[in-house]
Amino acid sequence: MTDFTHFNMQGRAKMVDISDKKETARKAIAHSSIIMNKEVYETIVQQKNKKGDVLAVAQVAGIMAAKQTASLIPMCHPIPISGVNLSFGWETLENSRYVLSIDAEVKTVGSTGVEMEALTAASITALTIYDMCKSIDKALVIGQTFLKEKSGGKSGDFKRSY
């Protein structure tokens, strides 16, 4: 069982010890998306959703999610987050469908990375948009969620190539 980093000598769960790891500036950017019909798109961009400003609420939810990642993912370390930024972009598809792209960037200076915080922020942002718009269209589709890039730390930089 000692080959697994998250298990102790007795085969029981443990949090990895990062006390000997060097503190470095670290950043991660994660991506998610949500596909919607024209009616949902228009309520978002015209800020006519009866629940309020969808993107403003989703942005706050994403920031809060990044800060709560260690409470949600069992072996994540609680880390001091230096900054969280969420950005949105629109794409028009065929058949009056629209894609809202979500990029979540999280930064820290510490001994472990912020990939999980960025992925959590992107995911919760998409889920919040779904929650605020499901009364208009329950067929909303949350798209692939993935790490776009990360920098800092022992493993170095990563940039998704596909």
C-alpha cells in the first residue's frame, strides 16, 4: 500500500505531507461551458432572468467554490488563495444554440497547486448558471470541464494542447 500517496502504511487514507515542498507562485486555469437555447441566452445577456443577474451570481459562486475546495474534495489541502478570476465568452452554434464558455483562474503562493480550486470554481459556476436558468429550459448542457493550464511547483508548467 505504500505506493499510493494518499494511503498510510496501514492502507488507511491520509493527506499528503507538503511541509517540505518549496513555496512558489502557482496558477491554474480551468475551463467549463454550458450550452443553452436562444431564450436562455437572451435572458442572460439582457439581464432579464427573474432570479437576477445570472453571470454576477455565478461569478460569486465560482469564487466561493474555489475558497471551499478543501471542504469538498477529501484530500485537498486548505490553501491561501491569492486571487480568483472568472471570465465568460459566448459562441453561437447551429439551431439557435449558444455556448457560454467559463474560464476560472486561481492563484496562490504556496506548497501545493490550485488545479482543484480552479476546476471546482469552473464547475460550480456552470452549475449555478444551470440552477438560475433551469426554469426556462431544463435541457441545458454543462460541457466538458478540464484544466487548461497551470504553472509553478515541482512538476512545472502545463498547457493543454487539445
